[in-house]
Amino acid sequence: MPQYLLLLRDQPSEWAKLSPAEMQDVIMRYMHWRNQIAGQGFQPGGQKLADNPGHFLARHGSAATLAHVDGPFAEAKEVVSGYFTIHAPDYDAALAVARTCPHLQYGSIEVREIERLDG
């Protein structure tokens, strides 16, 4: 069965507005959603990405440039904040699962099929 990547994008400033109780409620909604789709056979996996500084590698012609990034922001309004992987029979089924994800209340989701390289 094909595997799909659900890239979660959002604005970090929106999360900062939530109280600890509201954040706990959000976490519980994600956990409930993950359990629900697991029960439907979609085999979810995934993680939240850390909100710490990192590096960004970009290719420019024949050279690659490594730049330090202060936080997860990379001068963008939306950042990739986490991901899920799911197994689904086809792209339409993966989109249907993504439409039920609680993340849509906080940001956007990019759905991409993971290409198998082992044939």
C-alpha cells in the first residue's frame, strides 16, 4: 500500500497565543485523531519538529550554501512544524484522511506520496 507524507505547516506565533490548558487540549485532539485513523488501517506515524535553531542547506549553481537559521522560522510566515506518515490505498484516500486532521484548524497540510526506491 502506498505511503504518504502529511507536512504540517503553521505560523508559530499562533501557537504562542494558546494557554497551557488549550495546548494540552490540542495535543489530546491530535492523539485522538491518530488513534482514530490507526483504527481505520492507515498506520500513522509522525512527530512534531523542535522549535530550536537549525541550518538550511541550499544549492546555488554548482555550490551548496549552509545558512544558520534562528529558530524554525527561516524568514517565512509559515513553517513546517511536524509531519505524519500514513499508508493509504491511493492519493484520494490520503487526502480524505488529511481533511480530518485537527491541524487544519491551525495551519495547512501538504500531502505528498512517498516514492518507493526499492522497486
